[in-house]
Amino acid sequence: MSADSLALYVHWPFCVSKCPYCDFNSHVRDAIDQEAWRNALLADLAHEAQLLPGRRLTSIFFGGGTPSLMNPATVEALIAAATTHWPATDDIEITLEANPNSVEAARFADLAKAGVNRVSLGLQSFDDQALAFLERAHSALEGFAALETAQRHFRRVSFDLIYALPGDTEDRWSAMLAQALSLGTRHLSLYQLTIEPGTRFATMAARGEFEPLDSDAAAALYELTDAMTSAAGMPAYEISNHARRGQESRHNLTYWRYGDYAGIGPGAHGRRLGRRTVRHRKPENFLAAGIRDGHGIAEEAPLDAVQAADEALVMGLRLREGIDAQATADRFGLPGIVDWSRVDRLVASGHLTRDHTRIALTARGRLLLDHILGEIALVFEPRALAVG
């Protein structure tokens, strides 16, 4: 990742319905003015481009929400504008998240013509009962049909599955995962169901309407996932993402390697030139800000060295490759970011590996990421924040 490289994230906030497990910035609206949204996103993009001259665009990611609901003409206009503002690398990766219902799958040919060359498909399960529990708007049969259509139109296809649902067993998940590994994609995103605060599932679980899978059973499923994907040549390169060599999501690697990215659209986060940016979350507020200010930024603030280094450590340890802790400290002008004595204890216990100043989680350590971060991260005194 070179110093002049840049990733672009575009958030499309609209969905047909709100999934009960989702805590992303997504909204259901009866009608969407595609032209107004195209103009607002283009203006937001131009604002970022003005602040980030001289960069090379390595990836564009359309996330949501459900960006496959976007008019392909809007997608095409945003790609054209982005690659006009910034010269693109020859192998630019342009990803769009899509749902597998038939209406959206019918747009795949037009989205490919618009310039999308990678699709991330939200299959979530091959089991109709599980899809009903997750309140997905497609059947398993529709999911398989959409995957076949996507593979016909896009060079690179990934799909998501959610596991560790209530009552999930090793036999049930291993059968589904074996099927997933046989379908010919070279990237999979495999997420354990987590009950996020503020979601409908959180309310339902609190009422006792279902019982989440216990942590020991979930850990066993994670270990099974690691073993099966590794044996199939698609090991985890990040906590929940698996790929054949060279098929990793280059856009997401920019996040995890703590590179700069511009984020546009409602609720989008960005990180550029040592500053974090956050757009207005509510679609109507984003549109109003665009008319008033020429962009959708709600918050913008500098990241101090300690904040940035801490974020880089959190992100870097999600990767199988890990992070060079001393190089990261040097990058932000800090004497260090980890307690090496604690790192070495966790190496001895089999939770971390260490190669000089590069550290990485082991398979056992990936189950305890949050705990390990709390153990090894250096805590700076408040007065240290003023240094430099």
C-alpha cells in the first residue's frame, strides 16, 4: 500500500426492510428520488476530492443498506466521477454489496456494464428456516440462482453466511460450509450471529423469545470454520474473511492496514490526512446538509497520535498477517504501542506469534481478540497526548 493510494467508500442507506440483526445505518423509505441522490453523492464526492489531490484510487466499495437497489446509472456516474477526480490503478477493485432477490439480481448485467467488477452477495444461509429467522427477503433457491447470475456477470464474487444461530450444531454448520466451499467463489465472509444493542434481535433475546447460542458452542463452530476453510485453501486472512491467495478484498485491506479512505453518503466514516470524518446518518439530514454546505459531513476532527496508533493496532490484529507494532509506533511518533513483556507471555501461552516486532494472533488467540488487545496495548498518561 503506497503513501498516495486511496480507497473510496460510498454508502447507500436504503433497504426494502430492516433485518432484525442489523445495526448498520439502513432505512426503509416508500420512495427514493434517484436523481436527487445521485446529485447529492456526486457533490459529497467532489468535496472529498478537493481535499485529497494527487492520490491514486485503488478501490471503490458500494455498501449499505442495499446498494444493489441503486439505479445502475447512479453507480456508473459515481465511478466515472471518482476515476476523474483521482487516477485509478490498472487493477482497481470496484465492489458492490447485493441482496439475492430476483429484482436485484436482474440488475447485475447493468451494474457490470457500469463498471462494478466484484460483488459481495448477502446469501446469509442456504436453509429456508434460518432465512425466515433472519427475516431475509429471499429463499435459498433464489440465493443459489442469484449466485449463478453473479458469477456469470462479475469477475470476482464473494458471499456472506451467518452462523452460530440459536440451536446451530457442528454437523449442521459443517454441511452448509462444505456446500459453500464447493460453489466456486474465491472469497467468503463468514460471520457469527452477534446480538447487537439497539437491534430487534436484542429486544427479542431480552424478552426470552429466543436463546442465543452459548459462547463455548460458538467457539467450537469458529474453530471448525478455521479448520475447514484452511483445508480447502481459503484460510481466514481476517477474523471473518476467507480467500484464496490473491483474492482478498483489497478495499477492506486498506481499512485493516490503516490506510486513508474517503467515505461519502449517509453515516459514512472516512479517514484522511490524520483526520476522521463522519457524515450525517439520517438520509434527510444528509440531503439537507448537501444543499446547505455542499457536503454531508456532520463531524470532522483530527486523530491524535495515541488514538490513531490504538486504532491501527485494533485493525491490524484482525489480520492473519498481524501488525508491525514498532513500525506503527514510529509512524505516529510514539515510543511504542504494546507492552512487550505481555506480548511475550501471550506468545508463550500460544495466543500470539512474534517475529521481531511483528505480532499476530494464533487461531486460539483470534477467539480472544478483545481480551488480548486489553492486555498488550500500552496506556498513555493524559499528559503524553500533548507531546509533539
